[in-house]
Amino acid sequence: MSTTKFPPMKNDLILRAARGEKVERPPCWIMRQAGRYLPEYHEVKAGRDFFETCRDAEIASEITIQPVVHFEGLIDAAIIFSDILVIPQAMGMDVQMIDKVGPRFTDPLRVPEDLKRLNVKTDVSKELAWAFKAITLTRKKLDGRVPLLGFCGAPWTLMCYMIEGGGSKIYRFVKEWLYKYPKESHILLQQITDVAVEFLALQVQAGAQMLQVFESWGGELGPNEFNEFSLPYLRQISSKLPLRLKELGIAEKIPLSIFAKGSWYALDDLCESGYDVVSLDWLYLPENAVKVSKGRVTLQGNIDPCTMYGSDEIITQKVEQMIKGFGGGKQHYIVNFGHGTHPFMNPEKIRHFLKECHRVGSA
């Protein structure tokens, strides 16, 4: 996988599940498992700027490993502490993370002429060197305890941020592009896709063992628009990535996940889009998702993260419902939330959730 020699794996459960093998229990990890809900995160971050924290390999590595240590024996993967917006940064855009507000682009793309400002020939290995350094260091420090996941934002989601300049409720500016400048929208999506493929490939070269693509704003597109502005670029990523890995001398098949939040209508297409794992939000009834997927992919998800605000009894009930819905979890299933943790969550509730997933999934 990488030219660096890494310690042997002690727990490869998630890699086996992602490949569709039968497993002894469903592997567990959680989106945004490394971060603000853990008290030790705040101690390590110590008032630093968010992106400054990501770019410090030692600190990013420590934060990545925190949940693996905190929930000893309960989490089956680490996901590198970073952000989906590093691709726009590598393309020359300035992004700030404002506390209690979220990401803000100082100069978003608002008209097609703004595309000239982007560095489309960016040297990803140089611009995001810090990310690869953090991955290699983390993989070594994990010492084979669990596999390390890398990730990137999907082209449509990154386009939303780059045009809106941050989060949005009405997506006014990016939707204007789709309907007023469809040609330029495709140009931008292609540029982002090319950078994303290179970024993912170099993460594997640095030591990432599985990858996830986050189409976090997929649900802002209707079915026809998803088929035009999201799916073709997601398919490009899954088809071009193995070719790029071969060029880098990596022949091993790297499991690839897609998480398209809110895109329930696209599940059948996503099962045929070249990804090994399709991650689901909580809008899916597990039984229905299993019927649609027909064992073509491994499904991942999908409990509502806010269940963690409930009582232990409710969490247990929802875990039983979820794992039963996904067929018991011994094949084609990975436990996860339907989206990320919240900063206000009690880690002990998450511990209870993980323990129950182990109990129910091992039955």
C-alpha cells in the first residue's frame, strides 16, 4: 500500500466487512468520532485555530486516536482528523473556520469568471503535504489496533461551499449556477473531481486503508439534478482512483465508501456506482435499504445521532431495531451514525451505544 513499513493489523474487521466477507460481528465507527464532544479533544486543541490543528501532524494524529483509546475495544476504525474543505484550500481559496459559526470563504465563487481564480493544476502532494504526514504518523501510532480511514468531500458538496461561501439554508447562489450556468457548473465539478482523485490516492500512499467520500449536501438536489451534477463525478472518483493507485505502484484494492446525505432516491444507483460501501443517513428504513441493495454493497449506518440524547433503554431499543433491520450485521453491514456526533453529546451515552452494538451484533 505505502512505501512506508507499517505495523501488522490486529483488527481488520471493518476491511473484511467492507469487502463483503462474513464477519463475527458488525464493525463500529462513528462519523465525527474524533472531535468536540470529547473533553480530551479540547485539552489537546488548546484554543488553536481549527485548520492550524489539522495541519499539525502530531496534534491531528493524537485527536484521531483519542476515540480509539477513549472507547477501548469498542471502535473498529480511526478516521483522520481533517476537513472536507482542504480541497478548495488546495485550489487556492481562503477558508476560515469561525467558532460557533462554521466555515467561511473570504471570497466565494459567484460568477463563472471567478473560475479563473482557481488553481486547477495544483500540486496536491505539496499543497496538502501536511495531511499525508498526519496520516503516515497516525498509522504508525495506531500500531495496527484498527485500520485508518481517509476521506474527501464530494464534488457537488465542495462546489456548494465554494459558491455559497459557507453553510446555507436556501442554496441560492449554487442553485443559480446549476440553472443559469450549467456548463460552467460541470467545468467546476470536473476540476474538483480531478483534485479529489489525486488527494484520495495520495492518502492511500501515505497509509490510509479505506476511504470515504462525503456528499453531505446530496439531498439538496432532486433526483434528475443528482443524476446530472453528483452521480457522474462520484462514479469518476470510483473508476479513476484504482487507475491512479496502480500508477503509484499500489495494486491492493482499497475499500471505498460513499455517504450521500439525504439522497434516498439514489440508493439503487449508488449501489452500482463502483463503491464498496454505501453509508446511509437515518431517513432510510434499514429493511428497505437491504432490499434495494440486494447484497451488491456493504451498507453503513444509520442511527439518528440525536438518539444519544435519549435514555440507555431507548438507545438499546434503537440499536436492536437497527441491527435487526440490517439483517443481524454478520455480512454487508458496518455500524455508524446517520451523520456526525454533536459537540454536546455525552461520551458515556456513546459508550453505551457501542457496547450495545457489540452485544447485539455478536448474538
